[in-house]
Amino acid sequence: MDSKAAADRVLTGLDDIRSELEAFHRDLHAHPELSHQEHRTAARVAEHLEGWGYEVCAGVGGTGVVGVLAGGDEPAVLLRADMDALPVREDTGLPYASTVTATDASGREVPVAHACGHDLHVTCLLGAARLMAAGRGPWQGALVVLFQPAEETGDGADRMLADGLTDRVPRPGVAFAQHVLPYPAGWVGTRAGSFLSAADNLTVTLHGRGAHGSAPQAAIDPVVMAAMTVVRLQTIVSRELAATRPAVVTVGSIQSGSSANVIPDSAELLINVRTYDEDSRQRVLDDVRRIVRAECDASGATREPDFEPGGRFPPTVNDEAVTAEVAAAFTARFGQRAVTAEPQSASEDFSRLPDAFGVPYTYWGIGCVDPRTYRTAQRRGTIAQDVPVNHSGRFAPVVQPTLDTGVSALVTAALTRLRPPADGKT
């Protein structure tokens, strides 16, 4: 029995559990939890896995959950989903839309929503875990299903690793993960090599000299200093990098002062840098520091700017051979809906898990937009206006066929490595 035939057999059970998965997703969507606060989600995941015969490790890295379905001596396959939601107010109009608020890490009360699709990721992996447990005949080996907290803050994988993850589960031979993207539902996109960018966050403080708003000559205005810095930073990508080296430099926040007639002493910039290789990353970060210092010097700043590194996401670079094998299996499964994806400028911490185990991986995207809506917007040239993207309060993936596609993709990928028994008996 080949891997497609094995997947066909395992996936025959999808019709029987579809309605339960959809109900689980609606419940999860209505009860989102911030990074490192995924207690309810983790408890529900662990309860289901235990009921299906998995050996469960809960509380890994805080709220992480890992289930192991052992069998045979072959290397394990690791499948991963992220669980956390975002501090975003939902504006989807869904009947099960989130109205949840929570206290974030800084003590602020914030709205919470699954505005990045992690509720679908969890549901898809649970569906795959259930089908794999029920369909043990066509495959052998060990399956590790990992539900990770705090992907959005970039430290969830690290915390699980620091809590001894690599010693608590069988060493996988390969790792897989997926993410919903704003493409037509049913679409499955793979890409060998660089797929997701690295991301670096910087907090930069510019130091001026405050004064009365009526006497700017007595001040060194940090607001003007910040404004000139923001403009100049845009030239890094447009004028200092070759067009063949993609990068993004974004200033997501400027904070300075609190009154219209008071020139403040300082200004704070929150800067986000996205790159696809280490050379470009170092070049761009060096350029950011050079430009900030130069603008401060040009303004006569009272002292050197402060640079405080924030969270960093590694690049996601898919293994060539593993990706080719999975892409072929997806083509056999999904036909023309399986495509080669473009590189994405979003970032992930998934790769830290297989890197810690020293194993190859591949990470793919699944579409989640109503196909008619997407085609209409594409025809009009209004995709950017009419198709909400991840992290938007209007981001509302269609449940089907997104859910079926995600479950099928995980099972199909897993069974490229979890081979049928050597004697051919099932």
C-alpha cells in the first residue's frame, strides 16, 4: 500500500467527525486566549487526545500540550499547531464571534480574537490526530502532535524546548506545520527553500530637549527627529538593497509627548525588520542603526539613541527533499488546488522545534477565503481592499472547505513518512 492509498483509508473517517470538528472550532473561536494564557484550549486538547489513546504531556513550557501515539521502531513524525489568539477586537459579524477581553502581559485590558486562524490550526490537528488514531492499520511508527502556545509573541517554541521537550517525546525524523493564508479555500501552497521571513523587533529611543511649544528654538525636538528618521528608514529597501533581495522595514509605532504645547524630551520608535537570509538581516539592522544615529546627529540630539532588541523570529526555510515529497503527495491528493506558493513576509517560530531536534521540516499554507469572493476581488483588482488578511479584526476564514483541507493535508503529509507495515498487512 502506497502513502496515498494509506491516506485514503485514514481519511475515510473524516465524514463521520466533520460536524464535531466544526462545533469544536466554533467553540474555540468564541473563546480565544492570549499568548501564555491558553489554559482552556490546552485542557480541551489534552482531554481529547487522552480519550483517543495518546500519551499526553500537558503544561510543557507553560500551556503547551504534546500527544504521542507510539508504535513500531520507525522515526516519529511531528505535526504542530499554534494555539494563541491576538489582542484584536473582532469585527467579522460571525454568530460565534469573540466578545472576550483579557489582561495582557503589561496589565492592560484588551479585546481578544482568533484573528490569525490558530483556532483552525488546532481544530485541523485534532481532526488529523483523531483520524490517525482510529486508522492505525495502514501505517506504523510514532506520531507526535504538538500544540504550541505563544507563537504570536515568538517565544512559545523556545519555552517548550527550555522545559525539556526534546527529552520528553520520541525524536522525530521530520516535522510538519501549516498556516491559513488569505487565498481561496481549498488551495494548498508549498515552497521549497525560503518560505517565511525572519523578523526582528527594535525599540529605539531618541533623546532631544524639551521646551514650551511656543519656543521651539529652545528645544531639540524629538518629534521632528523621529519624523525624519521614519522617512529616511524607507530608503533602506528602496535604495540600499538590490531588487533581488526582498526585505521590509516598518515603523509600527511612534510615541512622544502628551500635550500640543509641550515639546517633549524624547521619542520612541517601534521598528520591525523582515528579511530572508542572514546577510540581508545583518545588513538591514546595521543600516537601521546607522540611519537612526545619523538623524540624531543631524538634529543635535543630546545623547546617542538607545536600541533595545525585542522578539526575534527565525526564517522558515523548507527542506528541499521533504518539500518535494510532500508537494507530490499534495498534488495526488488535491490536484490543481496544490500549487507552488510565493514567499511570505510573515514570520513564525515553528522552525525552532525541528532545528532543536536536528531534523528537516516543511511548512505550507492553506487557503481560507471564500473562492467566489476571492475570484470577484481578483477580477476587479481589489484583493487588498476586499479580502481581509491575518491579524485584521475582519479576518474570518470560511470553515469549509478550509477545515477538510487542513485535516487532509496533515494526514497526507504524515503518511509520506509513516509507512505501511513491511509485510503489507493492514
